[in-house]
Amino acid sequence: MTARRQDPSPAPPRPARHGTVDVFAEAGDEEVRVGCIQSGDVQAAVFQSRKGGVATVPFRQTVVLQSRLLG
């Protein structure tokens, strides 16, 4: 029976988790959206505001890309 070697390298980091809040606040004709990101003990929030409304697809892309940077 042979002894099993243990790999000294640490486990890979867990990917960042992200979630979004559709519409955080509306003030007049300006809309604010918030995306929440967590990676380990780091928490982040992405805010976007725009007169007339924040586009959904670019906002989600921003949140996903920021979570990849943290992850």
C-alpha cells in the first residue's frame, strides 16, 4: 500500500456572489439602481443613476464584471 501525497496548494478561492436590486429609488425623473456583491469578507455595492431610467442590460453587465474583479 502506498502513502497518499497531500497537495500543499491552498483551495481555489470561491467566486464572488452578486445580486441586484431592480429599482432602489426614484427621484423625479431620475432612477437609481443598486447591485450588491459579496466575495469572502468583502461586500460591495454598485450604484447607477440616470435621468429617464437605468438600462437593465448594461447595469447587470456592470455588476457581473465587478463581481469577477472581486472574485
